Amino acid sequence: MSSNESRAMIIPTMRYHDAASAIEWLCEAFGFVRHLVVPGENGKIAHAQLTLGNGMIMLGSSEEDEYGELVKPLANVDSPCTQSPYIVVKDIDALYEKAQAAGAIIEIELKEEDYGGKVFSCRDPQGQLWNFGSYNPWVQEQ
């Protein structure tokens, strides 16, 4: 594939017990921007799209619907995950400091990787695992 137009776009999706507070925290701690937030009934979020640079995540409140039967929020902050997003950022040091200041639970401290760049892993207040790094696998190092 030679152009971005021929590549598939991958958008991670997740469910939260309290999606409204998750949106607030993700925007404050990681710098996400609200692209679309669709309120649901009883203060829930039916669907939200948050952007960071040219990337996007989708999230919503846990629901007893068709998709909600397949994707559930974590049981608690200590729950193991089966998947988590890796997000490439330019200023990894600044994001690490911002995430710590917002109360992110640092699981893997900021460190240099043998393959290039720096990375860290943290959990948000509802237990979702996030991975951030300055290493961009789309850009070949010279």
C-alpha cells in the first residue's frame, strides 16, 4: 500500500461505567478533544468520539444492548485487560507529567526502549490501560 487512502483506519472502542467522567478525565489528562458526544438516557453517554492528533477513540456508557453484551467495562481498577491502545505522541515527557498530575496510575514508568523512543503505560481512574510512546512504527528511523 503506497498511500494513506488505501490503509484501513483503526479506531479503538471501549465502554465505561461512567463515560461522562471518563471523557472529562481523558481530555484533561491526555489532551483528547471532544469530536462528538451523544448523550443517552439517565446521564449516560450513548456514544462519544474523542480525537488526539489524527487519531480517534470511541467510547460510551455500559449498556444492556447488543454491543454492550460483547464489550463490558472493566470490573474494577485492578482488572486485567485483554487489549489497550498504543498512542504515538511527540512530547512524551510532557504527556507523562500531565498524566501523573491528573492522577493516572502509572503501571510502567517512562523509559527508553531498545527499538527507539520512550514509552509508558498507565491506567485511567476506571482501570482502562493506556500506552503512550514517542516511537512511531510508520516512520523509519534514519
